[in-house]
Amino acid sequence: MPEREFSAHRRHLGAFGERVAASFLERNGVRVLGRNIRIGRGELDLIAVDRAGRFVVEVKSGTETLDEHPRWNFTDRKARQVVRMARSLGIRRVDLVTVVVGEDGVEIEWYPRVA
């Protein structure tokens, strides 16, 4: 796949994953307050609120292979970046939602308070 097509595919998969994650969270009693919030050079995928307060949700989407899962793309460096942006908004909680698209459908996992 040429680089341009690969980049477009990744953006499409990322946008799909964010929509799926937001819908999943809402079905689980969370209200999504904002999507794709720009903070300086970075971006917060979702800002949400539940009974405990506001929090940021980082969404990682992809296809699963034997040795790779989207959650491994949430590196320590990425966690520090998201925490820094969240704190600039007065938010201290960061959750991770992974969306895996496979032959059998879509699998969603929610990891509360990862950073």
C-alpha cells in the first residue's frame, strides 16, 4: 500500500475508533463533552464526565496481530504528553480505550486511570 493510502487508512481507522469509543462510553453511562480538543501541538481524543468527574480518554485503534495490539501504542511518552495536556485543563484522570477491528468484528476495551 502506498504511503499516502496508508496514511489515509490510518486516519480513517482512527476517526472510526474515536466514534466507536465515544458510543461505547455513552452506552456505559459516560457523557462525552468534547472530541479532538487541540492543546498546543497536541490533541486530546475525548473529554468525558462520569459521577467521579471529568476525564480524558485516549483512543487507540488498529487491527490485532499475534504480536501487536493498539494498546501498545500508548507509550510512556504518549502518556506523559496526554497527562500534560489534561492537566492544562485541570483534569487529572486519563483513561484508555482500545478499538480493535478484526475479521470477527470490533472489540473494545476500556482501561480506566492509566495515567
